[in-house]
Amino acid sequence: MNELTTYTLLCLTSFFTLINPIGTMPIFMTMTSELDVANRNHTAKKASIVAFATILVFAFSGQLLFKFFGISVNSFKIVGGVIFFIMGMDMLQARLSQVKIKDSEIKSYVNDISITPLAIPMICGPGAITNAIVLMEKATTLEMKIILVASISVVVLLTYLILLSSSRIIKLLGETGNNVLMRLMGLIVMVIAVEFFFSGLKPIMTDLLK
């Protein structure tokens, strides 16, 4: 397996598990329960576009932020690994989302929930942002950068399509199926977290030992 194929698989699997459209579906349905089909679809479309744009902005400006604040990529990998691991633990326990919305507040979100909390932080959360910055740092060639942008596009498009079909998918999977799939994705996120953590820790420890 060559480097580009490995990088493509890493981009697709990591973004899909971290964006976690399956886990977003029940929350999306709750927040749009009072909307008709047309408005619900519009909300899903707008949220996907906002999330896509936000991830791209962080992917391409992340290195500039590092230089401005004097942050090393390795330190960010360690923090990202910790974030991924915590998210993976939540997913492994089938906790669908950390975003809590009271019943009395649902109506106040109807006007513009597509931007917050749906796009940010539910679709484009800290995990996806961290992943974009770290993977862009790994993209040493133009081909890899194109693969990264394409992978983000594919995953966000899949998220949009899943949100459009959320009612049927939740009904098809059932509560048990949804929880099983959530736990499987959580396990993958935790594996990625360990890889990121030690890939950042190793260079730092090497420098300290010198």
C-alpha cells in the first residue's frame, strides 16, 4: 500500500468517525422536530456548508496560528490525541452527543440552529478541527493536500445525505443498532488518538533526552 493510499484511508476514516454523522442524527431530529421537510433539508444543507468551510479554514490557517502563538505541531498532536481519546470513550459508551438542549430552548434554536449548535460544534467539533490541522501538516505534497480537501468534501457530503435520511436510518437501525455502530466508531477514534498522542510525544521526548 503506497503513501497516498494510506493517507487517503486515514483522512476518510478519521474524519468520518470524528464528525460522526450517525451520532448527530438523533440530535438533529430533535432540534428540527418542529420544522417541515423543506426547512429541515435546508437546515441540513446550511449546516454542512458552514461546517465544511470552517474545517477548511482551520486546515489551511492552522500552521499560521501555530507560528503566531508559538505552538509546536507535536504539542498539538498530543492535545489532539487526548481530545480524540475522550471523544472515543464517549462514543464507546454510546453517548450520542455532549451538546445538551432543553425542551424549553428548542424553539429558540429553530431560526438558525444550522450554524450553532449543529454546524459548530456538533459537525465541526474540536476533534474534526484538530484532525484537519494535523493532517494538513502531514500533507507534504500538492496531491496530499488535494486528497485532504477531497476527503473532507466526501465526508461532509455523506453527513449531509445521512441527515437528509435521518428519519429512515434511525428507524432502520433501531436503538440497539445505533448504539453498536457508535461503539465501533468510538473504538476507531481511540486507536487514532493513541497514534496521534505518541507521534507527538516521541519527538518531544527525543529532544528532552538529548
